[in-house]
Amino acid sequence: MAITSSAKKALRVSRRRRVVNLHRKEAMLDVIKRVKKFVTDKNTAEAVKLLGEAYKAIDKAAKNDLIKKNNAARKKSRLAKLVKKSR
């Protein structure tokens, strides 16, 4: 357990950041999953609408170093390719 006051504060900050990071990551994964579900259900119109929301969630995750920049680009590219293929 943390002994010094700075270590205790670092632990508190770390816990707060973890909650925010988990929320942001779950939001990203959830919207990606919804886009993929719309594609498999042949509902491309809804998938196209959600694509912007997915891009936004992925970009926010990359901006806050949840995922790396190239990982974000790869996710967006693959989603766009999937939606385009389903049209």
C-alpha cells in the first residue's frame, strides 16, 4: 500500500483515470460492435449513420492514449471497408 502522501495521491488519481479510461474504451467498443451488427443484419443505412459516431469514439480513445494512433486508423479503415462492402 502507498505510504507517502504523494503515492497516496497518485493512487487516487490513477483510480479516477482508470474509471474514465474504461468508460471511454467501452463506449468505443460498443459503437464498433453496433456498426458490425447493423452490417451483419444488412441494415447498411443505420451502419453508415453510426460510422461517424464510431470515428468520434475511436478518435477520442486515440487522443487520450487509450489506443495508439495507427491502431485507431486501422480500426476506422476496417470499419469503413466493412460498411462499403455491405452496400
